[in-house]
Amino acid sequence: MIKQTVRKRPKWLFGLCALAGCADAPATSPEAIGRVEALSASAQTHAAAGSGAVTPPVSGVGAGLALPEAKPSRVLTERIGQLTGAPPNDYGGLNMSGTDLGISFPIGDQLYFLFGDTLIPGWKPYERPDLNLDSIASTSRVRPSGSQAIPTLRWITKPAEEGGTFQPFVVPDTAPLRQFSVPVEGIHIDSRVYLFFHVTPETVDGSTDDALRVEKAESVLAHVDADANGTYDFTKIVRDETIPQDNFRSVSVVRDGDKFWIYGAATYRRSPVWLARASAETLAHRSQWAYFSAYDPTLEDGINTAGAINPVVADSCVGELSVRKHPTRDLYFMAYNCGESIRFRFARHPAGPWSDAEELTSNAEVRNSADNFLGDNSNFLDPQVLTNDEPLGRGALYGPYMIPEWFTDTAEGNIDIVYTLSSFVPYEIQLMHSVVSIPSAPASN
């Protein structure tokens, strides 16, 4: 019989594994789960600071939902290649040792990518939180030719006299954007870029416990205005509002004509998907959003806002969330990680009804494939961070962020969906694509 030795892990690693989806991450305590369930079942504050407006109580997960008869079918999933930390996007001169997420949004002929916890060589949790920041890069909106092509990213950097290293996000009047505080969405409207951030407090009642900090995360909305030349300086961020502990801490925004559909998740990795609607004028004022109660096809925009607020997707496991519209069809796609799988749904209207979920890939599928890019602690980050006495376990997948500008339709009538996918061990971003078949028959209500 082989005896398994269990080594002690540092406190920060438990939190990081739990958030990144490590296969052997410890279970959340019953007390923490109780706090999360209480938050999900209670009224949530959606108001701008000081307004006092509160959402109605939730009437039950799944209330008001109607699902199409058929779900999408995956034809194939493949990795195009590693987007970060490898040519053509190695970190030479940027002073980086790893990053994740990669949420894209277009501005003109460019695509901008928002990156989460971007690590500086020598980073150590708690000891050097100043070396864990967030970053942004851009590339051409046109997808490089060839199915295996990796785009060249251009990180926004500091001036040469300051070393030319990557420029981290700084949001005024907001807790430092360090571990677990990340950008979650960007959207360009006229001459303004709105940025949503998921921000965790550095301490909660004096505690640095990761699970407690994430449970108390806030949603911060900020913006950057174009200068006289039509360019955006992401060092000149203006904070619009900070909302504590509501259902929209992580968000994904879809623009459809003059409407903006905001999909949200509450407590990280323990939330269904919520929906709100705004206009360009009300997007920066959460108290003025209209919140989804039920899908009603008799209404012009399909969304009934009367009554209690209900989720549009009832999976209570959502963390990183991506919702995007097909560039030429009236189809809406949703991707998110749930447990050890990457899930995908579609709808024919922003308010739904949303299909059942199809799996795009999973940790197990990648580990068992010929292209197994998931490793172990031997290739994680920096030798200074972990030692052999602090094993991390196997890598995991999370954060499927779709890039609709790079979607294509296949000769068979299927849709080739391109997306970023974060891997934990190695701590980098993979560029993926999945071919999916969407049922042709209209959804039945």
C-alpha cells in the first residue's frame, strides 16, 4: 500500500485554490456557505451610495425561467495556443510573471484585453501584495490569419523613464486592486470607456481570510474619457460608483441597439446569473437599472420588471461570466465555469429564455488529452513563491471570455466560438475555440 503524505499549505494558497478551481481545494466552511446562502436569499443593495434603494427579495432560484427544448451541441474544442507568457507574447521587459482572465472589448479597429491578477517576479502573498496588480493590452480587431495564429498583444506600459514596465490599473477612492480584485468588463460608448471591477477589501473586521474577503467583495464602476485625439489614457480613471455586496459584483455587458443588458454574479463561484437593463444614460447609475423578474415575449423587449427579482440562469456555481451577442445573428451566448467544467448556453433574446448548458471542456478532458497543458506546482509562477514542501496540486481551468469579433460560421452551418481561458498551473491564458451547433428551430415557450 502506498502511503499518501499530506503537507501543510499556507493560508493564502487555500483561498487561491478555492477561487481558481483547484481540484483538491478545501471545501468552504459551513459557516461561510451559510453566509453566502443568506446573501443570495436576502434583499441586495443596488443603489448608488447614499440613495438607500434596495432590491426586492428573491422569490426563489429559477423562478420565472422557461427553457428552450433543445440545447447547443459541442462539435469540437481545441486550443489555438497560449496567449500569454509565450511567444509572441512573452513578458520580456514588462516585469510580469503570469496573469489571467483576458476580457476583451472593441474600440475602433482595436481589441482591448483586461487582465486580472498580474504578477510581478518575486510576488509573495501577503508579504508582497504590491507585486500583484492588474493590466491591460490591445491588439488588432481583425483575427490573425490561420486557425492556429496567436495575436500579438501590446501592453499599456509606463513611460520609458519609469522603466517601460506594464501599467497597472489604479481606481481613485478604491481599495488597491491586488489579489482577487480584478477588472471584469469593459464597454466603449461614444467617447467613453466604462470599466467594471470586482474589488475585495484588504481586511474584513481585521481579518485577512480570503473567503471572507471575497464574500464581502464590492462592484466598482469607473470610466476613462477620450482625449482631444480620440485616444484613451488608462492612467486617468474616474470612479463613478461603488456598490457593496449586490448581485452584480462580476458582470458581463451586451449592447443591443440602445439597450445595455447587464448579466451579473454575486458571491464568487456561488451565484446564479442575474440580469438588469440600462441605457447609455443610466449605465453608470445602478439605482436606475431595470431588474429582471421574468421573460415575457408579449413585451417589446421581453423583460418583465414587475415583482421580485429572479435569476435568468439558476446554476448556483457561477464565478467568471461572459455573455456576448453573435456579430451577425440574433443569438446570444453565455459561457462560465462551474465546478470543474466550462459551460455554454444560448438564447435568441437577451432576456432569454436561456438553453440548458452544454460543456465546452473540463479539467478532466484536458488532463486526459494529447494537448494537456495543465501542469503542477513545478511550473507555477516563480521558484521564489512555492517550494516542494508547499505542493499546489494539479492545474485547473476557469474564466471563458468570448471574443465575438473572431467568431466564424462553418460550412456546415455551425458557429466557431473563440475565447480566452485561464489556466491555473501554468498561471497563464490560453486561446481556445469551440465549434457548436445551435438548434435551428425557434425556441418553444
